[in-house]
Amino acid sequence: MRKILIVDDEVNIGVLLSKFLTRNSFSVSTATSGVTAMDYLAKEAYDLVLCDYRLEDTDGREMLIKIKESYPSTGVIIITGYSDIKLAVELIKLGAYDYITKPLYPDEILNTINKAIETQIALNTNQSETSSETTKQKAAKQAYKQVDNFVAGQSPASKELLKQIQLVAPTSYSVILTGESGTGKESVAKAIHLNSPRKDRPFVAMDCGSLTKELAGSEFFGHEKGSFTGALYTKIGHFEMANGGTLFLDEVGNLSYDIQAALLRTVQERKIKRIGSTKEIDLDVRIIVATNENLSNAIQKGKFREDLYHRFNEFSIGLPPLSQRGDDIMVFAYTFLDVANQELSRNVQGFSEEVVDCFLTYNWPGNVRELKNVVRRATLLTENQEIQLKALPLEISTYAKASAIESSISRIEKPRDLKNAALEAEYDAILKVLREVNFNKTKAAKILNIDRKTLYNKMRAINLDT
């Protein structure tokens, strides 16, 4: 039986948590102060500590440091009554498995506890291996594994996404995943598969975006050797490869109408024939499809079959863009940093305040994929302890600068007359050009057909000389 220590100076919360966890087969102890908690830890080994951040005699940060120094094999989850993304990132870097905000939801906290204990067990097992990796590096790998299977985070949008994955994963429903490019649709599909009864069977991903009509039949269903010109060997199609498991069809909205008809027959009958064969192969495949298009609009335009859509749409999940998941940005950034450090043999510790501001201001059109690539590139370019502004692509650093300028312009009170309207339009035009040339003032002045001195003067006129 796994042992949990609850540390909270609110007695009622400790009692409620203790009863709930005891009912779920945990051995639970409770402490109302940091001193008492450390006494308990000195006398008995615990798998996990649930520690409130604000205690009368100390705080969660100090408790985390003490526990990790003295009892590194014990996992720690910090509980707090308010959300602070910088604090969350700091605590995770110090070794906390997670940071949970009140109110506490039973299913959520039970799921987090189980994952924390599984992670800690894996880390404790790996400590006996001969390796140059530190415990922190191993923990970072585990954290990234979770992000790779599901773009997890602390924002309300991420928590809702996780709930939907947990809801549909155990079923056999076909699923449509919608969302912008880079939001992690394949990662979510993998998470659904890995949390389903099919987890030990194949997960096969297929990109439908570049699939031609000529290749579609062979890619989906396979072919026999000699069945057509160029068929030099027998090929197993993606449906057959995924038999017993999950087939993920990405960018399904790009399939031609003819290919959709062939797919519909397969989905309905759950049988395929390789091209050139008369033998039918029975299928037991869960289908998950993804698209960044509006399939309802495509149906109205006659570009997507309504009957196929309804076959796929037994359950749908919309993935929010990263711009709607602000609380997740720095959690993801630090996770990707740890992975990049290992890949590139670097030891970059974090991000400068200017970089954090840029990350939180930027609109991330490429979503999580773009953030991962930006952090990886910046890690490669960084030789000291912190990633600095100069390591970021210009479009990110200048986006934040442009946003600050726009904010400054909007705060300036101006009389509502034609002269000031013309000035405002002029500064809008200047700002637009500066954005386009990544704030290269020489290029901007040339495009605007003014000299550099005039451009500087116009910017200084409203205190925007950057």
C-alpha cells in the first residue's frame, strides 16, 4: 500500500483528503506544520507528500527543498489557493512533480497522485542504473514524455482537454480532432491510444495531406506484388498495419472525394482487400482523424462526404491554440528546454525576463510546435546560463516590441480632429512597416520614402524611439 503524507494547517482539508485517499487504498498520515511533517518523514518512508504552499511555520518552497535534499525518493505535490505561473515553474524546477490550485477536484487530484507515484517509482528504479544523468534530468525526460503524448498544461483549456481524453480513451469511439496546425493533434491521438485497451497494439499515423489519388489505394489497403506496373513487392497498407490498434489519419480534409468513398466502404464493412488480391481481411481498428479545416463547411461545399463525416464523428475534441493557453507557455518552455539540453549536451538553466515577456506576449501562430522549435534553436545558440533575447527569432522579439508600441499609442490621449486622425494613421503605417522589416529602421525609412532622421523624429515625437 502506497504511503502519502498530507501537510496542511487547515485541519478540515487534511481530514477530507485523508478520508478520500484512504477510500482509494492509500495509507495516509497528516501533519499541520512543516516541523511535524519533517518529523514524520524522519521516522517513516513515504511515497508522496501533498504539501500546502502556505503553512504557519514555513512555506511549500522551503518544504520542497528540504524534502528533496533529505528524502529524494519521495515525490512532492504542492497545493495552493492561487495560481502563479512563475511560482509553478520554479517549484517544478526544484523537483515538485506538480503544482495544483484549489479548489481540489477528487478525480483530478487522484489522477495526479497516481501519475506522481508512477513517475517517482520509475526514477527510484533508474537510480541504480549506471548513468551520467541527474535525477532532475530523468524527471525532465518523464515530463517531456507526458507532453509528447499529450500537450499537457495547467490552464483551464488544457485541463478540459485532458478530461475529454480520459473520457473517450477507454471507449472504441472514432474521434475527430480539430484545431490549428501545431496544436498537438497527433500527440492527443497518441494519448487516447495509450490510455485505451489497445495501448499494447500498433499506433499508425498517416499523413493524408500529401496523398495522391494514384497512391491512396496502395497506402490505405496495400497491394500484391505485380498487381500494377511498378508493384515490385507486396505492400501492407496502413489499415492492415494498424489492425488491433489505432489508425490516425492526419489532415483528412485534404482527401479527394473518390478516396473518401473508398474509405467509407472500409469503415462501414470493417474489411479490406489488398490491390490485386481477392482475399478479404477483417479489421479491428480504431480510427482517429484530425483536420485544421471546418468539415461542416466542406460538406456544404461538396468537398467532404457527410456520411463519412458522421462515421468519424462519434466523438470530437477541439484543441485550443497556444494563444488561449497562456498559463501553459512557460511550463512548456521549461519542459522543452530540459529536453533540448539533453539533446544538445547543454546546461542552460532558464530564460531572461525579457524572453519570458516575449513568450507571454507573442501570439504563437505555430502553437506548441513553434514554441518547441524556438526553445530548441535558442538552446543551441546560448552559451551561458540563460536564454537571452538575441537567441530568439526576430519575428518573436519584434512582435513584443510592436505590441508595446501599439499599447503606448493607444494610451496617448489626442483631440479627435482631422490633424490627429492623420497623425494616428501615419504612426499606424510606420508601425506596420517596422513590423514587416523586423524593426530595421534603414529599411523602414526606405519603404516609407523618408530618411532615417525623419523616421527617428516621428518616433521620438510620441516617445517611441526604440
